[in-house]
Amino acid sequence: ARWYWEFGQFLAAAGAAVMLAAGCASGPDVRADFDPAADFGRFQTFGFVAQAGTDMADARSLTTTMLQNAATREMQARGYVLAENPDLVINFQGRLEERVDIESRPAPSMGPTWGYRGWPGSTWGGTEVTTRRTNVGTLVMDIVDREKRQAVFQGTLQTTVSNEMLRNREQTINTLVTELFAKFPFVAGRSEQVAPGQIKN
């Protein structure tokens, strides 16, 4: 599989397909973990890493800007303040890999025939081989304690990709980030976890 660390290439890959497609009823697979030893009550401000995993080699990508805008809305909804010297810094990374599924089965019978010495038999049409190619995208979000230089939260989202993502790029990014933040159970200045319903976007 070819890896695309610039998430914009993830979205623009030729022939790609995507999570918001109507046929994707199960939705993305989102997993998250946080450091139980971290004191989330002391975090009040946030920012972003200088060189995001979704940036181009020498410039900030449009995708990075969209991801950071979406993350800013989510963090501010939780009471965090964007700052130049933040308590927390956020980074995104993305990749795309092609998955190939091959299914082999006997072809339908061509109908009854008469075999050796007149015994009835059947004629098979050989083997049918079906190849299905899908693009699977992964988006990772790290939230890092800037002072200690260690991650306190990581969320990973994996989903099938379709042309719907290409047509609604910014909307899709907003949805992906919202899905990740649904697993982030903290608000500014509070050590205890909060229920998702307590956070008003």
C-alpha cells in the first residue's frame, strides 16, 4: 500500500472513495485512549504543533488548516483558550492504503449433460474471480502536554473512503474531527471526565 502522510493527498487520491458514502452504514471505527495519570484540571489553553503531520514539506497544507479550524471549534466548546504558549498542543497525521479483497467461487453450471457411459453429469463454467479494491483512510489526533512533552490523549479514526469525501472535503474533515473529539471526555480546568451531552458545540 502507498502511504500518504499529507492528508490532503488522502482526500484527493485518484479513485478514492469515502466514509460519508450512503452505503457506509456502520460509520468509521474510532478508538481513543488517554493518560490516566495526567491532571487534566491544570490544562486551560491549547495550540498546534509548528509542523503538523498533515503539512507539506515546506508549507502548511489546506487540509491542516481545515483540521485545525475544526479542532479549534471543538476545544473552545470545551472552554479551552487558543494561546501562543499553550498547555496543550495538537497534532494530526493521516494515511491512505489500498485494500484488495479477492473472492473465488465456481461459476454457475451450464446445465445437465450426459457423462461417461451415459451417466448424468453436469458442466461447470470454470471459476469466477471477483476483485474488490477499497481505500482505507486513517486519521490520528494527538493532544500533548507541552510542558512534559508527552501525549495525554490519542484518538484514531479509520474509515472507508469514497468520492463523497472529495465533493465535500471541508464538511468531511469537520465530521472526522467531531468523531475524534467525541472520545475526548474533558473540559478546561476540570480533572473529572464529563459526559458528551455536557459539551455544547
